[in-house]
Amino acid sequence: MVKMWLIGLVLMNIMNTHAEYSALQAVLSQKGLEKVAHWSTDWLQNELSSIELPEVRGGVNIGIGTVHYVLHDMSIQRCDLPEPSVAFSEGTGVSLQVSGLSIAISGHWNTKFGVIHDSGWFEIAVYTVNLNTVLQLGSDEERLSISTIMCSADVGSVQVNFHGGASFIFQPFVDIFSGQIANEIRVQICPAFKKGIDVLERHLAAVPAALKVDPYVFMNISLTDSPLVEDSGLGLNVTGEFYSISSPSEPPFSPDYFDLTWQENFMMSLGASEFCVNSAAYAYHTAGALQIRITEDMIPKASPFHLNTSAFGSLIPQLPKQYPDMPMELQLYTSETPLISFSKTVTSVRLLASVKAFAVKPDSGTVPLFRLDIESSFSAKAYIEKVLVKGALEMKNLTVTLGATEIGQFSITPIERALTLGMKAFVLPKVNAQLSEGIQLPFVKGFGLKNAVMAIEDGFVAVAADISGPDDNTQ
Ligand SMILES: *[C@@H]1O[C@H](CO)[C@@H](O)[C@H](O)[C@H]1NC(C)=O
Ligand SMILES: *[C@@H]1O[C@H](CO)[C@@H](O)[C@H](O)[C@H]1NC(C)=O
Ligand SMILES: *[C@@H]1O[C@H](CO)[C@@H](O)[C@H](O)[C@H]1NC(C)=O
Ligand SMILES: *[C@@H]1O[C@H](CO)[C@@H](O)[C@H](O)[C@H]1NC(C)=O
């Protein structure tokens, strides 16, 4: 019985995870990987430069006995790392090769030959170090993880120069030292590289699953699937669901399947589904961020219409009779989550809002007058120009119903007509002027997108772009 119940529970869990589609999909192409490798060269060079070299101890038989030597206090003076070559390795991660790395080391030497002690300093130049590694990309607790699964290094040649003491005695044995030193350095390289990757992994582990977007909402950025590594790129499926910070709750709709096309000619592709956008709308709506109080001082002086009971008299004749010459205030808020739907032919937005009207008494107290429920739909166009998302909204439909009234019934038709006119003549032109100026694509500090193209698909919006970094002055 318990067993059955357990099996049921396990099955239910499996079904749950399978039903959970990602709302955000991102792909890094080979071209993008090369860019990332370019950026990480400096970082890797720093990691390698900070290797701590342990003492090297050994003995060299010089025929009449053994010279024991210690090389100590070694430090890396220079490290020249050529740009690594990188490629995705299907099903695993990334293969990374460095060829022709060179390292300059300096340090001190001590020798002991019987009772004779000697010491001095030295320089070592290590040439043509080759590094061959494979990094595994996986997921750990629903976030990207990285680890080194293969690393080999070989050292081409080593040049050693001893100084001080009786170093001329040792210089002839340099060939023997060289081999040992080269080997000593060779065995240090992979552990140093792994340490660097471990640092990166710790950074990834520290990335919170909830990304705070602004004071109102956060986004769940945990992975829904393990990263998918193909020869052509790396795909990441991200939950991409927004929540209100103050009252996080699940929206009354769920994510749908969508599959982003990988664009190999761009460094990255991004897809955001309707659910991603609508969960954001839901989060802002439940956070109470989608509301505005409209007062008389927000109305331009030159406007022919003002917020007062006499002005409303032309629409609601009984209002100035009941409340003569009083300023008014409107509270506009979304009554339901605004919903957007993407399709190749038309993107539409459905908006349900209410507006509560109040008369403002001389003591600043308010008297509720009525509530209008507004249902409107818009069609939207969106496109990317340079790095800006631009768009235009067109109103399709606006209907008004009287939701509540404290001043008796009145005809809604004149109000609906006035609102429609107001929207078309004043509000939308303003909104569209704003939209045509564009909204900056969100991106990490110092990094941006260029050559971006956007396409609205059925159920999602896709953006393909190149990434530009702080060191890119081009364009
Ligand atoms: C984020 O979503 C994952 C499932 O995709 C879930 O396991 C996790 O609890 C969510 N985290 C938050 C903070 O909502
Ligand atoms: C992301 O999800 C879609 C739809 O479920 C799937 O087709 C695709 O293979 C997934 N990609 C990754 C990287 O897991
Ligand atoms: C009320 O609004 C009308 C215009 O709509 C304006 O002419 C009038 O001065 C306003 N009254 C007050 C008291 O502000
Ligand atoms: C306005 O919306 C209603 C309900 O959504 C619909 O029945 C009506 O046909 C729409 N009118 C126009 C002009 O699109």
C-alpha cells in the first residue's frame, strides 16, 4: 500500500517536471564560444600567473658524487597565453586547447655537495607549453555547472640560467636540471587550470536562482533541463518565470512548449515565450505596480479637459448637480493581468482595467463617485533597431461598462466615445512616440548586444544577436 503510494508520488513528480516547460531559452553558438574564449584569455592568463610553484628538490650524479639541489621561492614573472582554440564537444561540453604558452620564472637555488654549500638565483624560461583540456557542462541543482574532466599538458623546451655562487659548476648539468624542472612545471599546469575552473564553478554556484529585476519582481532563472551541448552550440532552457517579490504566487496560466531555432551566424539566440512576458505582467499586477492615481496637477494646463465635476458634466449630467465645482481624482488599475499573445501574423495585447473616480473635498477627503470597467485590445508591432526594441501599438477595441456607481445610473456611451477618442488622440500617440524611441535591451553591465534581429513567432519572441564586450570598440 505504502509502496503504491510512493510509486504514485514518484510518477507524479516525474509528470510535474515534464510538464514544466521553460519560458526562456538561450543558445550560445560556436561563434559566441570563440568570443567568450577571447574574453577569458586574460582571466586564464591571470590564473596561470598566480600558480604557486613548490620547491623542487633533486640530486644530480656528477660522477664523483651527488649534488643535491633545491630550487625555491620560485615565482612566475610572465605568462604569455595565446588565445585558446575552443569547440563544443557534443554531449559533453567544451574542448579547449592552448598551444605555445610561454612562462618566465625566477627563483633561488641552493646546492649541497658533501660539506660544500652554495646558493644563488636563477631564471627559467618555459617555451611552447601545450594544454589540452575538456570541460564538462552540466547542471547542478538547476543551474549551470562546469568542471574539468580531461587535462593534459606538455612542455616543449626549458631554458635555465643560474647566477651567483659557483654556478658555473652547475651550468654544465643544466640539461639534466632542465628535464626535471620541465616535468615539475608540467605537472603543475593542470592542477592550476583545474583550480581556475573550480573558481568559475564557485561563481556559478553562487548565482542565485532568483534574479531581482526591480523592487517589484524577480525572475526564476533556474534551468529546467540539463544544458544541451551540440557541435554547433550550447542550449540552456531557463524557467524564466517572473514573481512578485511582495506576494509571489503562480499565475492562472502555465508555460507552453516552444522550441527556439539555433542561429549559427549569430553569437547567441534568445527566445522568450508568451508565458515569460505574461508571468511578468502577472507579477507586476499582483505586486500592485500596475496602478496610477491621476490628479488634476498631472493634467497639462493647456488641456481642454480638466479633472473636475463641472467638466464631467457634459458626460454625466447629474454629477455637477450633486457635487458642484469639485476637483476630481481617478484611480486607474489593471483589474486582471494584461495578456499578450505572440503570433507570426499579429501580436495582440488584452487589457482589463478599472478606473475609480472620486470627488476631492476641500479638506482633501475623497468621495467615491463611480467605477468604470474597461476592456480593451491592442495590436502591437515590435522590431529591433540597433540595440533598441521599438514598437507601435494600435487600439483595436475599447468597451466600457459601469462597474459601480454612488451617483445613480448614467449612460456610458458618451464616456466610451470620449475615452476612445482620448486614447486615440492623446494617449496612444504619446505611448507610440515613447516606443519609437526604443527601449534598451537588458544586458549585463559592460556587455551589450549588436547586430540584433528580432522575430515574433507563434507563442514566443526570438532574438538573435552578437555580443559586444567592454573591449569591443567596433560599432
Ligand atoms: C524556480 O523554478 C524551479 C523549477 O523550474 C523550482 O524548482 C524552484 O523552486 C523555483 N525557484 C523559485 C525561487 O521560485
Ligand atoms: C528546451 O526545451 C524545448 C522544448 O521543451 C526542447 O525542444 C529543447 O530541446 C530544450 N533545449 C534544451 C537546451 O534543453
Ligand atoms: C473645470 O474644468 C474646466 C475645463 O474642463 C475648466 O474650464 C474649469 O476652469 C475647471 N474648474 C475648476 C474649478 O478648476
Ligand atoms: C470588441 O470586443 C468585443 C469583445 O471582445 C467583440 O465582440 C467585438 O467584436 C469587438 N469589436 C471590434 C470593433 O473589434
